[in-house]
Amino acid sequence: MSLRLIAKDPNTDTGQSPTVWVDEETHELVLQGWKIDAATMAECLKAGIIPDYEAVVRLPARMIQIIREACDVAERRAQLR
């Protein structure tokens, strides 16, 4: 597996923050985010179950441009296949 780092949360001061990567083989996004609280999980569960092998994370709105960049990278890589 080869992950391409797109960026970390620009407002981090410790380097341990939400982060976005693109898997260069599968062209999937890999996201590190904050754990959600029980109220948010309850809202998510209204849409259906969340399997044990999946997780819901929260990313700050200030990372929208970073996520767009990751989507663009993944899309361009997938088109090269």
C-alpha cells in the first residue's frame, strides 16, 4: 500500500490532528478524524447500522479544501488506470 499525504488540519499545533491521504493503488481516501460523541452517533444510526468494521469520524470545515484536493488526486489517479 502506498499512501499519499494530502494534508493535516492546518490549525494543528501538535501534529496529531485530522489528516487526509489518498491510497495510490485503490484511489480511495483515507481519513483520520475526531471520534464522534454519542449524540452524533445516534443521529448517524438513524440512517442505518454502522458495521463493526466501519467508523464515523468528524473533520473540521476548515479542511474542505483539503478534502477537495484529495478527491481531485484520487479521481486523476483512477482515470490513469
